[in-house]
Amino acid sequence: MALIPKETLIFERSIPGKTGMDLPRLDVPVAKDTRPAHLKRQSFEAMPEVSEVDVVRHFTRLSRWNFGVDDGMYPLGSCTMKHNPRLNEKVASLPGFTESHPMAPAKHVQGNLSLMWTLQEWLKEITGLGAVTLHPAAGAHGELTGVMLIRAYHISKGAKRSIILIPDSAHGTNPATATMAGYTCVEVPSQADGTISFDDVSDSHTGKSKKGLLSLIKEHGREIAGIMITNPNTVGIFEYRIAEIAGMLHEIDALIYMDGANMNALVGVARPGDFGVDVIHLNLHKTFSTPHGGGGPGSGPVACTAVLEPFLPLPVVVRTPNGFELDWNRPRSIGKMHSYFGNFAMEIRAMAYCLSHGSDGLRDATLRAIVNANYIRKRLEGVYHLQYSTPTLHEVVFDDNNQSKHGVTTLDIAKGLIDRGFHPPTIYFPLVIHGALMIEPTESESKAELDAFVEAMANIAKEAETNPESIRQSPAKAPIGRLDETTAARKPILKWTS
Ligand SMILES: Cc1ncc(COP(=O)(O)O)c(C=O)c1O
């Protein structure tokens, strides 16, 4: 059955007097209305008067316009939209978890504390680091926590440091985090292979020389508090000189923050602690399969070296001879970063994911994610342009160089995918690649699904040559075509007014 192309707002379906329920007549006197006048609603116009059938059909129809990981491949690069196993949901809804109160004394919630402690131990093992906090509620929140640990470390040594180095391929949250934590960001350029440049480089647009890592370390020396490196970086390339970078920064007592949002390319294969990383965040809502639709709730645990452990947020779950306890006695802690213990329900799901996969299964997921991304890369290489020939891990970033010759842009390609039944990839990010199409299939996709995606992409490329207008007009099959995205972002209408 065809989708109804236009769905009016529920308010526009309102008919005075229509109702969704049938309440019995009052059999008691009407209570005296004691509400202060200023708190009373002046009119009920803002409430739609509709039947239950109206409500159910309206929202069911709207839900069909949505596209989620349960509908099909969702190759949103950097976001890691992998399958959310149903087992996770089952475990997280066990009454022992859902009915426990966050303020219950530790002795009454030993099971919950044991789960948190065990997850911390798994994350320590996975990252190769000495301590973990589960508190942060998202990747960016984990970044802030991690950078605050770095700041606390320098303050504890009486050192005044003001700079965080950030590669130009960094995720946008990295400079935002460093700035929020009070640091000045200094950009490190990429070199021709897409990794951090040690040497000065010439900007391809302006022709101006940009200082590479070596010059920046020489210039700023002990003003540098640390560096934030996404690894694999936002182009999907492993920063293969990271141990060398760590060595150089450690020489001036600066620390290495690794943005571990892309750890789904490393789990079970390489441990950041082994290549010199001091602190890292993980996105449970990406690497560890917990859901992140609609903006959350996420979870961004932070792992760090034993040197940074005293600064971890409060409280810390510890194991003692008497069982699990919450340690509040940490005078050097950066304080609280989240109410209670973070998003506990996400911690349960991540633990279920780890236990159901086992260490071999986690490694296998990593390898499959890499194979899937490279399968797409290999099959579409040439059809779509690749800025870097350097091998990539869990994602592949093409651009619209080949198609723009025919007047078809990255945005058109993304819209063309909607007509072919796929969610578009991340577009125009990372900024280091002009017209980027960032594809991350994850390990969840079968070969059949990958082949269908490749065919859709190849078909768009072919049509861009033979009938570019049809791609520029897409999506033609979706209920809504092209939106005025600038107005939608700048002047959103979020409220119905009559
Ligand atoms: C590389 C990278 N860093 C940081 C983040 C921020 O994570 P969050 O959206 O959970 O705040 C993301 C999110 O996709 C990311 O891909």
C-alpha cells in the first residue's frame, strides 16, 4: 500500500467536542477549584480534540516515515549505527535492575555494583588502561571528563598549561571540549596520506605554510597540556605514528587524549594503553551496541592510566573484601560529572553485549566491521573518488569529485539513496575532504545487504552521467522531497499555533 504523501498535524484534525475517551458521570460533588488564577489555562484551543482512532493512525503513519536501524542499512559514518541486540533489551528490563533505586545503600544493590565493576574491568582490559569511570552520558561528555582529568593532573603538579593540540581531521566535539575546559586549541595539519603531519605543510587552498607537529611542539613546548587524537581518525585511517607522538608529548609532560569513538575498529585487536594513550572515551552507544536513536540516552565511559585515577569523578565503584562499595573519599577527584552512576541501563546493555560475544566475539565484530567497510571501498573505488589511497579500517570516505563534473553533488547522491531504500551516509564531514560521503556499514550487514547498497551507489553514479536531473530531483519516492534545510536549521517552527 502506498504511503499517504501528506499527513496533516494532529491539531489540524481537531473537531470541537471530539474525544478519545468516555468518562463516567461524576457521582460526587465537584471539588472546589483552588488553583491560583495565573496558573489556570486560559483556553483549551492548544489541545487537539480527536478520537483514539485519529491518534493511533496519525502516529502510526508518521512512524512509517521514519527510518531506523531496524528498517535497513544505516551507513552513517562516524555514528556506528550497528544492530542493537534484543538480548541487551531483555537483560536491561529484568526487574532486579529496573526496580532498584539509585539511592539504595550499597549493601542492597550488590548486583548492580558488581555489574558496573565488571564492566569497568572489561573496559580496562579492552583499552589497556588502569582505571575507568562509567559516569559520562555521551562521547562529548566523556571528552570533557577526560580533558578535565588532564587539567587536574597539570594543576596537581603546579603546572600552568594553556594549549591542547588538535588535528584538523578531529571530530568537531574535540575543539569544543578543549575550549569548554578552558584551553586554547592549536590545529595540527594532516599530511598527504591523511594522517597527522610531523612536518610543516603548505595549505592546498591558500598556499600558506602550516606548522606541523614538530614545529608546534618546539614553539609551544610546556604550554601544551595535551593532544586530542581520534584514532582511527575521522577519515577511517589508523594514526600509525601514535606511539611516536605519545613519546614526544610525554617528553614535555603533556598527555595523550584519544577520542575512542571509533574503537569499534580496534576492540580485541589493539589497545590504546599499549601505544601510549593516557586517557580515552568510549561510546557505549556505538562500539558496544547500545541504542542511540533520537539523541540518547548515550554513555561515554572514560578509561585512563593509574596516574590519572585519583582525579576520576565521584563516586568510584570499588571491590573490597566485604563486597562492592561506592568510594566517595577521593579528595583529588574532579567531582561529579553525572547524577548517580551515569546511564545505568546503558551499562547493563553494554555488559550484556560483552558477555554474549565473549572476548573472541568482540574481536570478530571488529574484524567484520573492517572487512565490510573495505568490501564497499573496493567495489566502489573508481566509481566514487577517494581523496586518500591510504588503507582504511571501519569506514570509507568517498567524495563527489567524479559526479560534480555532471552537476551532481554529495547532497544529491545522499537524496538519491533515499529513493533506493537506504539511509544516506554522513555527508560533508569530515571537513578535510571536500564533499565527503562517509560510509560506515558496521559488522551488522550481510554480504547481500552490502551488495544491494553498492548497486544503489553505482546506479546513482551511472544516472549522474546519463540523467543527472533525475538525481538532482530526488528523493521522488519519499513523502517529503527536499527541505529548505537552512531555514529548518535557523528558523525551526517547533510549536503549533492556531
Ligand atoms: C569521532 C567522534 N568523537 C566524538 C563523538 C561524540 O560522541 P557523542 O555524540 O556521543 O557525544 C562522535 C560522535 O559520533 C564521534 O564520531
